Amino acid sequence: MKKKKRQVYNIWKARNAKQIQLECIEKMKERDEKITELTKLYSAIDGEILSKANIIGMTTTGVAKLNELIQAIGPKVFFFNDLFDLSICIKSQII
């Protein structure tokens, strides 16, 4: 009798574990989609703000993260700080 109960319990546990796993995978996909939407929204906001700027300055890390956006905007004056050495780039030419 104990073996039968143990078998039933193991079957029940396996079914529930699989169901919970599938639900977790679905929730993770939904989370990833929301993160993608939020990232696009932040990029649009950054683009809107930067497109109105006369001069854009940022760190080299910022340049790496926003390189495509900077090139799309094409600011007349752009500068970035590289190891405390201020470099000025005219006509969006990044050295």
C-alpha cells in the first residue's frame, strides 16, 4: 500500500512540477517582451532629448551604448571623455 501511495505521489509531483515549469517559462517570456518594450521606449526618449541638443557630451561607456543613436542624430558638436582626456569631435566624427 505504501508503494502505491508513493507512486501516486511521484506521478502527481511530476505533473505539477512540469506545469509549474511551463508557467515559469511563459512568465519569463512575458518579462523579456516587457523589457524589450521598455528598452525601446527609453531609446525613443533618449533620441528625442538628444536630437534637441546643440552639443552632446558623454563618457566612452555612453558612446559605446548609444553609438547607433548618436550616428542617427548626427549632432554638429559631440565630445566624450576618454580617461580624463576631453576630446572634441566636430561633425559627429568620433575619434
